Amino acid sequence: MNLDILDVSQIISRTCESARVFGVNFYSVLTRGSQFKVESIMLRISKPENFLMISPSRKQVGSQRSLECLPLIMEPISKFYNSSIAVLDFQSLYPSIIIAYNYCYSTCLGRIQKPGESSRFGVLDSFDLPDGLLNSLKDYINISPNGVMFVKPEVRKSLLAKMLQELLDTRVMVKKSMKEHKDDSGLLRSLDAKQLTLKFIANVTYGYTSASFSGRMPSVDIADSIVQTGRETLERAIDLIHNTEKWGAQVVYGDTDSLFVYFPGKTVEEAFALGNEIGNTITKMNPAPIKLKLEKIYHPAVLLAKKRYVGFKYESPEVTEPVFEAKGIETVRRDHTPATQKILESSLKILFRTQDMSELKQYLYRQWTNILLGRVRLQDFIIAKEVRMGTYTSRDGPNGAIVAQTRMNKSIRSEPQYGERVPYVVVYKGPGAKLKEEVVSPETVLYNSHLRLNAEYYIRKQIIAPISRIFNIIGVDILSWYENMPRVQSGAFGGLNSFAEPENGKLRFIDQYCLRRHCVACRKSTDQGTHTTDGAIRLVAANIIVCETCAKEPQKVIYTLTCRQTSAQRKLRNILSTCQECTGLSPLDCKTSNNQSRSQCEDVPCVSLDCPIYYERLTAKKDVQALLSYNKLLDDLSFS
């Protein structure tokens, strides 16, 4: 099993390829940080040119001035866009800027300053140039937007530029080879691991220069030059787009290296044509290898805030069925329930496809009704939040910490790791109950059938709140829809099985007392038998009875009940086989009573709450145990 996981995740092959590219040992790829890997490659380039890399002390690193420049992150125009939005992205913007403008430790001449002033460079307290050097190089100097001077490639080629150019060129060759060897899966995996490693190194090189807290050789002058140049590159592109009337475009959002360009009234095909034209025009106005490329088209889309947007994605004009893509909203966040993600995604798809608010209202009514009636799956309502035990007081701990503390009270070995996500659900414990009193672990609900979800909490806090944040933009009041919806009676959560009653026959809600008598065979109402409160099957909720019609055909009753038992046992057996194959473990036998066979009680020691089979296994096991109550009736019918 472990070997299969390693093979599927490709940990060994990817780590081996990374070690070859970085020039470090296998273990260092897994344990060392990105700065160590950047230095490993940089040293191989700097040594032949007789450059030595300095090793600043922690005091020197901490004494350098703070970073001053910020990337351009625009506040989006929050609204629903019913026309096309083109997303244009500068490919490898920061590495391209280093190459294009020759930024590096080896090419920097320091900041522009008055004659006679002493200057600093990165971690160095003083950085004085020889007399007359600037005058002799005055025609070969690039000045960054923040006032730092670098020599042009004609004087000295930047070491960082050499390294990044080789990395990017090699990655292009590797990706070309991948297209030529699609049939060789082994070679394809090796090449893919190599290109991912090359991409990683190119992307973290800027971080090496800007690591002002724990850097091995940081330089705020170089880092600020890269960031400010990138910012001005985006600003020039935005000005060009807004000042070119034939495009009729508006930049509605920008983030570091990407632009969201809105084309009012344009189709997807027209947006692709205009987007490619914009990309080519802006690429020509920047030095190579800076390149602006059209990445995708959103049509329609909703922009909420910085780094939070959603829309239907088209990656080429030939695409007929768009892909739903969301960034930063609840559909892709792990701190919300699966029910929230599914309902929000379906609601947005209705908005994008039809813009019919009546259809959306009916869909939400159905979902809210199912939650109120308890016709839902428990796994869709599990909340998992990070906890940091030991940092809370007894009063201000979050809900996850309360559940974790309850487990720790039973076993200290249950303490979660620092920052681990602890799952919990919110159950109903009567009016006036505090939320902290209603949070329990999922296992508690699974093994206590009388507990039901707090439908009001989930609907108002977990579902309506995130939906409203999006639909308020278009003037839809989701909360008023719920408050004006016809009321339905909340039902107990019966998510475990169709037959089992609450343990020990403790009926907790009024609807469980008002049950009719049914025939155990044909399931029709009958006047036979009497009510009981200790029956093992919820379907009957009384002593096991047979109506007069079925009593005349005992063999048919035996066949019907036996088929039910066999079907339930077969279902459990199939589920157990699936679990055994997944875990690689044999089932453990539980204690058996006189009327229970070992095959009916065996189980697999897996309690993964993320696995849907886990809930199916518990349901099937409860069904098998509940149907054992047929045995006495079958014995009586067999000897009658």
C-alpha cells in the first residue's frame, strides 16, 4: 500500500529529478528551503567567473532598510459582468524583468545619491564606487524606477539573468520534448518532474533577494527594483488599454502580473481576438523576454474583492462548454461545509446560465426544505477548523477546540497537532442553547440517532451568509427569501440507516411517538399488534407483526424477509471488500451474540471522515444489525 502511494504521488521520481537539477542530495530536496537550492545553482554559475558570495550575519540582515515597493494589486470593480472578461498574464514576470533589465548583485552600482554621500547596498554598511567609474559608464547604465543603478549587458551580463535564461530556455526544451514523447509514460513523468523543478527555481529567485528576515544573501535594493519595475510595467499596460479607443476595453482588476480586461457587449470569440491583439501590442512595447499572453476568458463572471472572483472559463475560442472556476470564495475554501460549497456553486451556475432568479429561488427552497426535514447526508455538514491547543482560555476557545478538549478528556492521546483541523457538527439542543453547547464530534452524531442537525444555524450562518455576499451585488436579498419561505417542520437526522431506532429505545421527539403499525412484510398499515418503544426496527416502531393477508402466506413472508437480510448483508460485504482493498487490512471481528454470525459484525478499522464509503459502511452495518430482529419471526413462521 505504501509503495502504491509513493508511485501514484511520484514522490521518489520527482525528488530524484529535483536533486539532479538543484545539484544537491536527495534528502536535502525534502528538508532544505528554497534559498539553499537557489544558491546551489547560482554557485555553479558564479564560480567560473571568479565571484564570491558573501555570508552576512543575522545582525547585518536585520539592520538593512525595509522593503519599500509593493506590487500592483487593484481593488476590483465589484459587480456581475454579463460580457466577456479577458485575463492576460505576464509570463514569469519577475524572472523576465531580471533578464530584461540586467538586475543582479554583480551589476548593481548602488542608489542614486548626492556626491560625497556614503551609501548602503543590501546588507553592506558602505558601498563606495571608484572615482570616475560612473562617468565612464554613463551611457551604459539602467536606472530602476526606485533609483537604483545597474550596468547594461554590454558591460557585464547579470549572473541572475544568465541563470534564469538558462532555466527558462531549458524548460521550453523539456516541454517540447514532452509533446514529442506522449506515448512513453515513464519518460513523460521524468520530464514533467524536471520542468516543474525548473519552474520552481525561476519563481523563487526573486524571493531569494527579498528574504529580509532570514535571508542568506538578501538585497532590498534589488528586490525593490524588481517589484517597482513590475508595477510600472502593469501601469503602462493599463494606460495603453484605456487610451486605445478601438479596443473599447476597461481594466477592472489587476494583480501583480495579471490584468482583467472587460469588453462590454463582446462575445467570447471577439474577446479572444481583442485579447490576443492587446497581448501582442503590449509585448512589443516591453524589452524581451517580457511577454503578455492571453490566458483565458471569463463569460459571465463576478468580481467580489481582491483575489476573490468566479466565472465560466473559456481557454480557447473552440470551447463550447465552459468550466466553472472560482478563486478565493467559499466553493474552494476548506473552512466551509461541503453543503455550502455545493449549494453556492449550483446557485452561481444558475445565475451564469439563465440569470433567472425564480429558478434560483426554487432551487434554494428545495435545499432548505431538505435540510429542515433532515433529508441530508451528515458528511456534507461537517465543519473543520484549525485549532491551536494551549493558546486559548476556557472561555474563548473556538468550536473545534471544544470538541478537541472533549476528546482529550477521554484520552490525552487524542490531542490534535498544532494547527490541525478538527471536524465538528452543530446539533440542535433546544431554544436558547449556546452555540458552544451544540458542537459535537461527527462520531457522536453517527452513533446517536436521536441527535439532529441545527438546521437554522446551517441555513443562516453557513449557507445564506456566503450566498448573500455574492448575490447582494446584483440586488438579491437571499435572507428575505428564506424568511418568507413556507415553514416546514424540522426532522430528526436519520442519516445512519433506515431501520435503527435510537439506542435503548429512547424516543426523543413527538413525531417518533405518533407512529402507525405496519406489516413487516408488505409494509401496509394494519390493526394487528401493539405499540412498543423497544423495537429494533424504525420502519415498524412496534412489535414485529404480520397483517392477516400476509399471515396466510408464511412462505412468501419468509422469502421477503430473508431477501431483505441477504441484500443488506451482501451490501455490507461489498463495502467491506472495498475498505479492505483501500486500507490493505483484514477486517476485525467484533463480539458476536448467539444470533449473530461473524460475517454480520466484522468491520474495518478505518474512521476517515473524508471518505464517503465510511458513512455507507456504518449505514449498512446498522441495517444488518437492525434486520436481525426478523430472526425470531422467521423461526416462528418456519415451525408454524
